[in-house]
Amino acid sequence: MDNSFSEGTADYLRIERAIAFLCEHAEEQPSLSDLAKYAGISEHHLQRLFSRWVGVSPKRFVQFLTKQRAKQMLTQSRTVLDTAHDLGLSGPSRLHDLLISCEAMTPGEIKSLGMGLLIHHGYAVSPFGLAYIGWTDRGICHMAFCQCPQYEIEETLRERWIGASFQRDDKGATTYIDQIFQTKSNKQPLHLVLKGTNFQLKVWEALLAVEEGQLVSYSQLATMIGSPKASRAVGTAVASNQIGFLIPCHRVIRETGEVGNFRWGSARKAAIQGWEAARVSE
């Protein structure tokens, strides 16, 4: 395994453990000393490492985690999302100041299971640990977070496209990850290729209208797609998202203000939310 993968993953795992602690004890406002003791590293090292990975200090990050703030965000998002719904959700959407456009695979392409399609795939270190990404000549079709390069995570992509051929390209993956997480002032357009049912596509398209720093509940998302009574089905569609971060399922939380479940871990979900909150508050 590449040393950069190992080092990046080890650092993120330390921060993920610290974030899990902060999520559990946010209402208690834990001190830096308490957090450093739990993480097993010095306060100075923790402060530096945490700020580098999350973008803000542990103290400020805790402020982003409180249920009260989350509930306020849900209330504030309601007007914004009503406007987005009124304007319609078709066409290009903005996501964390990167221009995102997307297209759905045709029924024929889905039925063929990618026959004759070449999918490049590879691993790269992101601000939230090791990421695995897949793409075609039309755009990104898969993105997931993982602890280390592993057979199982690759199988998820291969099983969705049984007829396709695959080419490993970690250098290309690094280029994409750098582009995805680049600074606001250096944004470039990205294109996503989606494979799902009509209902899933509606939910994912609605998610693309939820901008960086915003949070929505499952019921709000259901209202956005014109199915206010379909919160449970919406939750299933959110969980089926195979393009992590770019289709921002991490911005969906429970009505109670709790972070909720996440395919790649609730601590990572909280880390991404805190990172985005810090960026929009700059």
C-alpha cells in the first residue's frame, strides 16, 4: 500500500475518533484537554492536526455540532428550499461552490450493465480519509470513503457495472479528489453520471439543490420532490447514493437535530458538516 494512503488514513482515523467523542459529548462542551486525553495525543498536536483536517479548532467545531444549532439550520433552510423547489430542480445545480451537472444513464445503458463501457477507478487521500472514485469518459459515476484499499469496496462498483471493463488509475483519482476538495477560488466544473430509479434520481437531484452549509431533514427533502408523505422512501433513496459527498447525503439530518446514520460513518458525516460550516462562515 502506498505510504501516502497509510499516513493519510492514520491521521484521519485519529481525527475521526476525536470527532466521535465530540459528537457524543457536544452538549457538555468538552475541553481540549479532555479531547486530547481521549485521543491519546498531546493538546498541541491534536489542535494542529484537527485544524488541518477539519478546518476549524475543536472548540469551534463543537459549536457546529449542537442539536440547537442543527434545529436552527433546519428552520433556516426551509425558506431557501421552498424557493429551490419553486424554481424547479432540473438542470445544472450548485454544490459547495463547484458547478455540478449530471445526467442519468439511459434505460438501455442500465439494462446492458455497462457492456463495452470503460470505467477508470482508484484511491486518493481526501480531507476525510481515503476515498475511492470511479469515472467514465462522461463523468464521475462512483465515490466512496474507506479505511484502506480493499476488495469489498471495489466490488460494489463492479457489481453495479458487471459488463464494464475496469482500469486502475490512482493518479487520475488524485486529480479528481484534489479538484473536488479544492478552494472556492479555484473551482472547476464536474459532471456526474447517475444510475438509479426515477424516484432515486428525483431525490438525488433534490440533494444537489441543498447548498454547502445547509441542512435538511428527510421530511423537508420529501417535500422538495413533491412527495411530503414519502419520508421513509426518501431515506432509502438517500442511503442508496453511490456518489458520496458530491451528491450531498451528508446534509440530511434527523428532525431532532441529530446527525443520524451515514454509509461511511456518522463521525465522518459530522466532520464533513463541520468542515462545510466553517467554509461558509469564513
